[in-house]
Amino acid sequence: MNWQEVFTFQAPATITFGPGAIARLPGLVAGFGERAVVVSDPGVAKAGILPRLLTLLNNAGISAEPFTDVEPNPSVETVTAAVDRFRRTRASFVIGAGGSHSARASRR
């Protein structure tokens, strides 16, 4: 596998990774609904990735609520807080943005 190419993995969640993958987000979530929770960690927010994701989603007509309180090896309390955010915002789907910690928290 060439790590310089975008690839997609699905089982049952879909993971898309690689250069330019962020630009594909609106197409990947088309039809999922109009509200999402974006689960990430503080590093993703500081790196400027989160604002870009939120803008792409907004431009696609999707209202997205960030949840950036994910720590390494997310605790039950963190996942519960993310679920509470999902319910409170009446989101239709969850996007995990970042590394393995965000992916773990967003899948649970």
C-alpha cells in the first residue's frame, strides 16, 4: 500500500485517509443528514484542521458541532459526554477527525 495515496477502509465505520482526504468529506457524508458532531482532539483543533472541516460541512449545508475533549485512550466519561453532545444537538451522524483517539471515541 502506498501511504501517499488516499484510501478508504470500511468495517462497519468508514475511514478515509491520505493527502486530500479532507476535501472529499462533503461527498462522503452526502445523504447522512443535516447535523453532525465532529469528534476530535485538541491537537486537531490547534493544527487548523477542525475549522477547515467545519467550513466544508457548512458549505455543504451541514450544521456541525465540534467535540474536542478527547484524550488519549478515551475514558467512559469522555465517550458519554460525546454521546450527550450528539443527543443534545440532535445530530444525524458522527465524524471522527484526527488520529486513533478520535476514531476510538467516535466509533463507540
